[in-house]
Amino acid sequence: MSSEFCHRASLVLNVVLTATVAMLAVQKLGHAFVPSDEVSSVLATNGVAPGKVTSETRVFTREPQLLQYAEIASASDRRRWMIDRLRAMGVPNDALALVARVDFEVQWESRFKACQGDRDKLAAVQLEMDVNKDAEMRAALGEAGFKQWDQKSMLWEAMSAEVEVTASETDAIYALKKKLQQRRLELEQASVNGTMDGAEINNEQDKAYFEYNQQLKAVLGEDRYAKSQQLDGAFAAGNLRYTLTKAGVNPDDSQFQELFKAEQELNKSQLKLDPSSENYAAQVKALGDARDQQYRQTLGAEAFDTLQKEQDPGYCQMKKYGTLWGLDDDKIDYVYNAMKKYEQGVQDYQTQANSLQAQGQKVDWDALNKSVQQLTDQTGQTLQSYLGQYSFNKLQRNRLFLFNPTQPPQ
């Protein structure tokens, strides 16, 4: 979590609350509503005209009734107090869930700030928040309200494209998603505790997702499963066309067909892989490399590199906030290329270790980790020196990378 998220979350919460007040004033009370100065600003921003305050609406302003909320010691009880009153006003469950979720997550902001960028501490706090989320949302919404919201959220995550499902299929898919969620939390706990290394965790995650997708396919059948995962031909073609156009890459019809064929072959081949195989990661990488090579041959090196950049979240974020962060196009490209080189270096170390293990040779993991740490420090120092402290700190704070390099020699 970040201060940017906190600001965004607070704004969402304010908008939801003020919109609720406006709805209450207009639809239920039949009276005009004059909110406090702070709420008036949010209302005005969202085009809601204020009127007169009534006793029923003071709960959302700085009137005496707010003390009843403020005096509740438990954050969970305060959240439930707020949700109960909103529900009594007729606010729909989806809006209640949004208010409860934002309020819950904002409560953790101070915990994240206290980590001061420490990756291990951040991971532990994130896990604790994730573990507690269901219980807190259930306490706020009640069992029925929680199930309605959570099931809708899980189905949205399960299917990238909407398909028709029966009530029994909905329950089955929900159960599969909750099982997958629980396994993900168990693996995150193992990572935080240090009881499993990264390779083991990745292997177990692959197994869990493979099992989940096989079971989801059994529930939906081949055709609906393909459509739900955007694997059907028409949807996949449209999605690929949109991705290329957004990146400013405009292949002709014959080029597009070559790219689409490469994408379809990649998806089909990946579905055939067994995640329990020792060579699974290498097989996935080989398929991705083959697809990328086909893209490069079809589009040309320049267009392919442009597509790669435009699909990189970090690059897009730097382009968006470059002026604020003191970055010009040259610095953005430098950071992008440096990070790609760093990621490839780490991957090469891992590939080398995996190859030695596959040959039955002993891997010196301490030496490997030392080499990775040296590469990390070197990359961080290089970026810090090139960008200057201001821009480097901006990228650090916005989590484009997490380096803690020692100061480079003067």
C-alpha cells in the first residue's frame, strides 16, 4: 500500500458516503441537505447540489451524532456500525462492500508505512492483511452480505469474459476459487516464514493453478472455459488487435495472422504442460521465447521493442509521471534497459542453478545468492548515480524497483 492508494481510497470512501447522503436526502427524506464544508467540496466535485441539513443526515457530518461513531473503540465495530446504518437507508450491498473494504484497507496504511520499504516486513504485513480480510468483511457485511459480495468478486476473478452459469455451477466455481485463495495464502505464509524457497513456492503455485484450471474446465466444459478465459478465437483476436493498436503497432493483415497464430500456439502449448515437471519453468520460458522470436521476425526489431515497452507496467508508469519524477525520455529508456538487463542476469543465475540440479550436481546456493545480491547492489548504485537522488527516490517510493544500494564512491 502507498500514500497514493490511501488518497485514492479516501476519495472513493468520501464519494460513496456523500453520494449515499445525497440519495437519502432526495429519495427518502424529501428534504434538502447542507453537508459540512469538507463533504460539500466532494459533493460539488461530483455535481451534487447541497440543501438543508436534517437530523437524519448529521451522522455523516461533524454534528454531535458522529461522537457515537468516534467513541467506538474497535475498528471492526465502528465499521459494522457504519454499514448497519447505511444498509438501513437502503444502500445496495455492492456499495456497502466498497465502503467496508476501503475502510478496512485504510486501517493498515500506518502498518505499511512503518515498514519503510523493507521487503520482508512489507510481505509480512500484506499477508496479515490478506489473512484477516475475509473475517473483517464478513463481520462488517454479515454472512449473507459477505457471501453475495465475495461470490461475485470470485466469479469476476475466475472468468475474464462473462459466460452463462447455473446456480450450482456458480457455487462450484466459488468453492474452487476459495480453495485456490487458501492455497495462495499458505504459500505466502511459507515464504514469510522461510519454510519454502522461491523455487518450491513457484512450483507449488503452478500446481495449484493447473489443478484449479483443470477443475474449472470440468465445470464449464471446453467451449465455455475457452470463452471465459478469453481463449476463444474471436475474443483473442480482438484482444490482440487492441493490444497492438494501443502500443502504436499496426501490422498488416498477413502480419496480424502470423502474430495471432503464434499467440494461439503458445496458449495451447502451455495448457499441455505439467506444472509438476521439474522442467516446467524452463518449458514455459522456451514457449515464450519462441513466441517472442516469431513476433520479432514478423514485426521487425524496432516495432517489437516498442510493443515490449508499451506492455511493461514500469515503463508506462515512468512515461505517465516522468515530468513529476524528473525523467526525460532518455532516462526512462535507460532505467527500462537497466532493469531488463538486471532481470535477465537474475534469470541467468537461476537457469544455471536449475541446469546443475537437473544434472545431479550440487548447487552452492550461498554463492548464488551472493552473486545475485552483488548484481542487485551494482544495479542500484548505477541507477542512483545516473538518475540522481531525487528521481531515484521517486522510483523507489513508487515501487518500480526496491534497491537499497550503498552510496557509490565520490
